[in-house]
Amino acid sequence: MPSMPEPRRAVVIEDDPDIRGLLVRILVKQGFEVTQAEAGLPGVEEVRRAKPDLVTLDLNLPDLDGLEVCKLLREFSDAFIVMLTARADELNKLTGLDNGADDYISKPFSPRELQSRINALFRRRQPSAVDTAVASELERATEVQLSLLPQEDVRVDGYDVAGVFRPSRSVGGDFYDWYRTPEGLHLTFADAMGKGMGAALIAATVRAVMRSTGQRQDLDSAFASASKTIAADLDSSNSFVTLFHARLDAASGVVSYVDAGHGLALHITAEGLAHRLPSGGPPVGAWAGSAWPQSAIVLSPGDSLVVVSDGVLDVFDSVEQFTEAVLAAGHGQVSAQSACDAIMALAPAETAEDDVTVVVVGRLPEPAAA
Amino acid sequence: MEFSYEVKDSYAEVKADGRLNMVSAPKLREFVTDVIAGGSSRIVVNLENTAFMDSSGLGALIGCLKAARQAGGDLRIAGVQPQVKMVLELTSMDRVLTAYASAEEAFSND
């Protein structure tokens, strides 16, 4: 008995209802099973759910930039992505970049042009083995996770900043992210519940959302808005994420932070004292109606902020023992990098069941007066 | 991990013995959901023999709490051991999941 070929699936991500309707009609006519989303984050969810062969993606979406959406999709989907832009002048710029998209079309487009472009894409498609998908899932989850880490060191005058990450075999949901701001630095440190691709994908969403709120001046409103978006995204998966987000004002040494259920950040002083920063509220997505107060510490010269994942905590019987051990390993090191390495070594690779992540933001000691 | 339950006067006591991790968490969820569906929405999860809980385990407890409240009841935990207590405190979930020394005390005041 001949088996029916699986129908090809497509997802249309487009905020303009008329264009969305048109795209759906064209694709249905071409034999696709089509679903749609009117914004970036719901679009990512829909692609995750529908596992389509083709995605059409508008460049200007109400929530996330189309390029950011494309990057997110590429972290787990190998669907053909066709980007649509209303501005013809953007087209040259886009095609010259490796954005992860397979083709670009400017609006207005003719249905025939779209059809022939799509046909051309599918002619190029390589045959893929079905069975390797499952076998490579963990490998891909690790790739997703690694892709979330900062690709470059960050330099802030008067500070030494480093981070290390060691994925576990089963892939936890850890990641950290940082970037320069005019005032100093933004740092995000997160751990998604569970393991495997699910945790890695949640981490990817959290990273994108936190980055998208970085423009907001006010930490409270930035975090409130980000946590709302993340929680909405997590609701369907019954999952949550612990999140430590900090903003450094380099000149004053003030670190403003919000801690949602992490609780494993330490302020280590130049004198060798460790103060643990307790979490301000539950993990994001864990409990509706949660609020997270903002707190602050001041890094004096020689002080450091050390953020550690629970993969290190697992080695110890109590938080007190953990704090002492991190202090002993991290204090008095020659650099932030060597402090990170020493703290990571507390959780030996052979026995660690979870990811291990450490970030150190050290304020350099003031040079001795001449 | 092994589960058992016993219906008492004003609540149902669920015992979860072993390690509450990614493997056992969905089973606890299923087990408690069944107890709630069976008509008991006031649940005490007795954790005196739960030596370890990871984030998935915490997720399961939260899910069970939501289910119990949804059904007009509540879920409380008892006999919490040090590692589980530590996870609850670090994550500030001790503000949501109220811990009692014993299962008998959990619903004794209401």
C-alpha cells in the first residue's frame, strides 16, 4: 500500500492581517498546511510546535525584530526561512549578511514570485535521515545552549569580568549573557527548569527577552516587563526559570540587581568576606502574581560579584558550606578568569550531574598612590 | 520514587519516598492529580523520606499546588528535609509552599 506523503507545513509570521491572509492563501494553494502568528514570540512558539518546513517572517514585528526572531528560530529549526520586508533598500543590506534566512522578498510581492522562490528553495533541499533526529537532539540542545553564551569578552574600565560554562551530558538550562552599556554592564544569569532541548529553548527565549528590555532605563520596569513576557511563554509548558539580572554602574561600583529564585550570587569583599544575596522572589513563571524587588550592592575596589549555578551547590550539604567554599576558591585570585576556574573546579566534571556556570565581575583594586 | 496516599479526616496525605527529580516529578504530578480527581483537594505531601529534590521536583510541587487550589483546596508540605528546605529557601518558594513539621499539623488550624 503506498503511503501518503506527509504534507508540507508552513508558518506565517506577519502582523499585517491582510498580508498574512494573502500569504496563507498562496501557501495553501501550494499544498502547505499553514498556521500563523501575528508577532515574533508567538511565532517562535508556533514554529516550535508545528515543526514546519517553511517559515515566512516579516522583518518589522510588534514585539521582536525579525532578525532576532530568525536567530531564535535557527537555534532549533532547520525550516526554510523567507524574510519579507517592506523596504526595498533594506534588501541589499540583508542579503549581504548571514542572518540565517534562506531568501528575502520585498513587499509588495507578486504571488507568482513568492511561489517560484519557494519552489526553488525546496528543490535545493537535501534529503535527511529521520532517525538521526532523536539521536542528535542532545547534541543540538548543547549547541543551542552554547550559542546563548557571549561570544566575546566584555571590557569595562576598572573591572575584570569573566564567565565559564560547562554543560552536563543531559543538558541543563543554564546560560549567562552580558553586554556593555554606556554606564557599565548588563549581566543576565539564568537556569531553566528541567533538562534537554526543552530547557535549552526556554533559555534561548529568556535571553532574547532580557536583551530586548535592555534599552529601558529603569531596572524595575524592565524586569517587570521581561518577566511578564517570559511567564506568558512558560505558562503552557509548566516550567520556570531562575533569573539573576544585574546592572553595573562602573563609575560608582553600584550593582543594581533583581533575583528571581536564584539565590546563589555572592558579594565578596576585598577583605575576604562573603555576603550571599538572597533571592527577592520565586523563579519567573513559577507563581502568578510574584513581584521582585530591586536591590543593590556597592563594589568597592578589590570587591567582586560572583554568580554561581546550582550545579556547584549540589556538591555541598548546605548553603553555608557552599558560600565558604566559593569564597575560599574565588578570593585573592589574580584574575576574574582564574577565580571562575577555581570555583568551577569545586564541582568535578566526573561527578557533576548538572551544568556548571560561574560569572565573576571584579572591581580592580585602586593602584597605590604614587 | 514510591508514592502512597491515605485519606484522613480533613485531608489526604501523600507520601513521596526517594528522590524527587526529572524522572519522578511527572509521576508525582500524576499521582496527586489522581488523588484530587478522587475528591480530596486538601493535600499534605509528606516529604520526610524525600532526601533530594531538583528543579523539576519543585516544578511538580508547584503544579500540584495549583491543581489543589483550582479544585478549591490547598496543598501543604510536611517533614521537609534539609536539602529540600534549602531549595525552597533559595528559590523563595518557601513563601508559597508552606512547610509544616508533620502532616497532622498541616491542616490543624483550619
